[in-house]
Amino acid sequence: MRAVRRSLRAAAAVAATIGIGLACGVRSGRGVEHEMAVRQSRLAAALHQSRGQAEVATFLDRPLARWLLPGALAEISGLALTSDGRLLAHGDERAVVSEIDPRRGVLVKSFTLGERPVKGDFESIAMVGERLFLLTSKGKLYESREGGNGASMPYTETDTHLGKDCEFEAMTWDPDAKRLLLACKHVHRKRLKRDGAVVLFRIPLPGAPGDTTVSEIPLTGFTGPLGTRGFHPSDIARVPMNGHFLLVAGIERALAEITPDGRVVWAHALVAARHPQPEGIAVTRDSTIIVSDEAHGGTAAVTVYAYPTAP
């Protein structure tokens, strides 16, 4: 396992250069194809060896891979998985969406919402079937479809009118509630702020019937295990294996798992040296956790972990 991790870290150092070249057709040949195949097989082998062994107390010390990203993704923010398991990411100032292959460290494609990418404080992304949603910090939703490399996609804009209640950075699809699940990073509403809780909103899709619901999870469930004063979600993802949700908090540099009814299963700090500014999270169907970090004065990255099997 140590040899596998050393090899993956070495591969990560050249991920951006080879990935862009392969994706755009600038660099090709047997050497690159062989490197991509080796990366994928090594990560698969590492995941196989760690499956059934990872515990919350130790899994964050054992990343399966860490891929450095090109400068265009220096401000990578939210992550989302398509229905067929591909990873999409976006930046936080323009509506530019990219597909990243986390098993090979490859930037596959990028497309925009609008011919000139829409400008805004984009903080999270979610896929609902073929519908793609971007969320701004003030609670505005931009809906579009996935596009091909270099495509400019049409979009529609919807205001959730929740910006007065919260600053948002976290969103995912809750298939059981058939609603988008939004988590507040900073609470503006005085009543919610007084209660000292992580606040979640479940909102119907634009054009769909139904009411918006709000729930609160006491902060102590997060701050007790972490030893912090707060917990400020920067992204949220559904765990396909059990229907729970995984939150990443950029300020606290921590992860936490919660049940749909709001019970905190576990909370654990990330390794600060590896995660200078964690912003996005996704959980795959084959039990891997993917965390994205903005450059924060260095180089942006995505880090891959095995999903823990026990608290």
C-alpha cells in the first residue's frame, strides 16, 4: 500500500501537464496513454486494498490519490457527479463547468453557461438527471444542461429568495425528498443564528410543486468531535451507499457525515497541509470520497479517499 501511495503522489506531480495535453489533443501517443492506464489501475488497486479497512480515525491519513489542477481551475469550488458517475466541477466567479477524471488526473473538457460565461459568486453545483444547477452565495439558481468541450450552453435563472436567510456554498440533490438540499455557510436570519445550528433548506426544483422546508442540526454534534467553535459547510454530497450526506467545512477544514433526519454520525478534521482550502465534495458509487481545494496561494487539487466503513 505504501508503494502504491508513493507512486500515486509521484503521478500527481505531473497530472496537470499530461491531463490538459491528453484532453485537448495537444499531446498524445503511447507514452501518455500508458501513463493514464497505469494511474487508473494503481488507484483501483489502492481502493481494493483499502475497502473494508478504512476507519474514520485513520482514513484521512491515507489518500488514494491527489491530483494537481491547472491554473484555469485555481478557484475550483463545488463538485457533482453525473448520473453515469463522471465528475463535474466549477469555478467561483464565472459559470465555467469542467469535467475531471479523478482516476487518471485528467481534465476532460470545459463548457460555459452563456456565450460569455455568466459572472457571479458561484458556490455549488448539482446534477438532477440531465438538469445541471449552479448556486450562487445569495441563493440564485442557474439551470442548464451538460455541454461538450468548448460549448456555450443556454441557461435560465431562478431566485430562491433565501439569500436574506443565509449565505450558501453547499448544494446537492436529495432524491428521497425530491428536492435540492442547501446548507447555510453563514446564517443571516436572527432566529436561526440564535439557535446555534447548521441550517439546511430543502427546496423543490424550479417549476415543480411543493414547499420549502428548513431543518436545524445542533452545532454541538459537529463542534464537540472537532473541538471548534463552529461548522461552516462549503459543500454537501449524498452518500450513495447509505443515503446519508457528507459535508465539508472549508473554514474548519473538516468533514462530517449526517443522516437525512439530521443526526451527526461522525466529524473529523482534514489534514491542513493537504487541504489548504477545501471547497467541494463528492462521493462515488464505488465508495470513494473526492475533495477539491482551491489554490489558496499554491496549486488547486482534488484528493481521493476511500469511504470509511466505521465511525
